[in-house]
Amino acid sequence: MRPFPLPRPARVPLRWKIAALAAATACLVVTAVGVLVHVWTARDIRSRAEAQAFNGVYSAMDVYRRTGALADGAELDPAALPPVLRHPADGDRHTADDGHVDGNVGPSVWAAQRTGGPGSPVLAVRVNLSSELHELRRLDLTMAVASAAALAAAAPLAVYGAGLLARRLRRVSETAARISAGDLDARSGPTDGGDEVADIAATVDLMADSLSRRLRTERQFTADVAHELRTPVGGLLAAADLLPPGETEDLLRARVRDLRALVEDLLEISRLDAGAEQPVRAPVPLGAVVSEAVARTGFGARLTATDTRHAETVETDPRRLERIVANLVVNAHRHGDTPVRVTVEGRTVVVRDHGPGFPADLLRSGPRRFHTGAAERGSGHGLGLTIALGQARLLGAELRLDNAPDGGAVATLRLPA
């Protein structure tokens, strides 16, 4: 049985997520480093300019007091002097940034000192920062270009590294999917890296080993029990034939027949589990085989098919095909409700009843042994659908279980071309 595929949200591959995370981290680091370098360089430029202007005022003031001349670009009460420096304290030197930019010129750092007592001229020296700020902009551009180049080189490496990790994880995922599908011999094998992915792969393999051992033990136990019960059940059936006719004899014979059918079902399941069954294929008319299978069940199922004499011929094992159809019809009558319709169209056989339908857990997880799904589905040992599913797999067919929109269970068997 193949459950209906559920709509899945669009997935973003892990490799792209890791690559995007690496790129975002690199961008964050580059931005942080760029901001820190810019701020540190700007402060250093201002600090050196203030020191230069401060020392320039000291030298110019010494020359001015000795000779009365202005040296080192010094000015007396310049018009562009920042207001905060127009009234410095006597004998003290002060610095300030005018923040004035004219085209590509500016701003400037000023240093000023009064030449004498109150009311005396102010001697000032200006240090223009145009060239330094131009170098700072070039530094910012160089860092931006270098960062972009580094990101362009690092992104493919991140994608490649993430791809290696994603391939290793995909290998483990595929192994787990094969185990889930019933391939108990699937293994991830040794995984390079010695990291968490290798631990996951080893854990999946250990889980598969443990599950395989338990299932083999269970299957062997089922086969042994069924085989050992076959002889005493046959003896019970022979002994029932010796009883005098009557109600007791009929009841005992019916129960023994049920017990024998259960034993035969268990043996059939054990052979399917062990892979001991092989189909004997032959070209047969599908409609005729289905009609014969429905008739042998003894239930009044309504068959809708093309003319059985001219129905499509399929190459399959007719005995196993009859077994599948008979189990589906019996299950529909036992757990569903009438009318039960069997439809043959092309290579597809559909069996539908009008009962409560299949339980949700059966549709989700498939049929389970000795589990009928819900009390309202009636009595039974829950092996009919399990056998039908196993025989369908053996024939390479698809058996799909679903519920009709207007109520009732629908079993669809599609034979391979």
C-alpha cells in the first residue's frame, strides 16, 4: 500500500542554508571590522591633527613674541576661526574642529592662543584634513572591495563544504527511508569525519541491526508456531468428522476450520516475510480471474467489468491474484457493509464497500497483523489485508487503500504493465 502523498512545503536545501549562514556571518564580521577600523582611523587622524595644530601654535607663538612675525601658517584673529576659540583663556592653547567643508576642502582643526592679556589678538593655526579624509575614504573603499572579493571566494567554499555535509546526511536519510520501507539489510556503512553525522549513521545502523534481529526472531517464532499447530489442527479436523451429526459437531467443525485457516494464513505470512515465495506468471484474462475469485468467496459482491471473454490479458500469477481479490472481498463483507462492488477496468481492480471505511491509523501506517483497526469494523484476526499487501508486492502490483468521499472503504489494485 502506498499512502497518498501529503503536500510538502517548499524546502531549502541544507547546503544553501549553511552557505547563507556562513555568508551572513562573514558579512557581519566584515561590517564590524570595517566600522571599527573606520572609527579608529578617524580618531587617529583627528588626534594627530590636533597635536600638529597644538604644536604649531606653540612654535608660532614663540616666533611671534620674539620677532613679531607670523610663522608656520599662523594667523591673527582669522575670520574662519571657530567661535569657541575666539575668546581663549590667557596663555592657554585650545583646539577645535570647524566642521566646514567646501567642495573637496575641509574640514579643518584649529588651535588658538591669546598673544597677551585680555583684548589682545588671538593667534591661530589651521590644519586642513582634506588629504587625510580622502585617504580614509580610499581605505573604506579598499576594505569594501577586499571584503567583497573575500566573500566571493568564500561563498563557493562554503557551498562546497555544506554540500559535503548535506551528502553525508542525505546518505543516512536514504538508509533510514529504505529501512522504513522494509529493507532491513540497508546500512549506511562507515562514514568519514568522526563527527555528529558519523554518530548518527552508526546509530541508524545499530537500530537497523536491532530491528532486523527482533523481526527475524518474531518471524521465525510465527513460522514455528504455525508449523507446529498444523498437525494437531489436522487431527482435530479428522476427529470432528467422527462425531455424530448435530449442533455440537457443526459448531466444533466450524471452529476447527477457522483455526486451520488462521494457521494457513500465518504460514503464508511467514513465507512472504522470509522471501520464500516466487510467483508463477502466466497470461490470463483479468476479468475472468477476478470473477472466479469473487465467486469462490461465497459472498454476493457485485462485479462490474468488461466482457470477461474479451477482457484485457495480463501476465501474472493467477493463484496469487485470486488470493488478493478474495481477501479484499472478504474483508469488505466482514468489516464493511453491503453493497460490495468489484470493478475491473484495464489493469485495475477496485473493491468498494459502504461501511464505516478504513481507520485513520490503517491508512496512515498500513495494515497490521492481529489488528482490525476499530471495534466497529467487526471481528477478525487482521491478516487478510496483510496477506493481500504481501502478495501484491510479490507481483509488483500497487495496492492502495482509501476511503470514498461519500463513505465506505476503497481498495485499488493496479497490476504492472
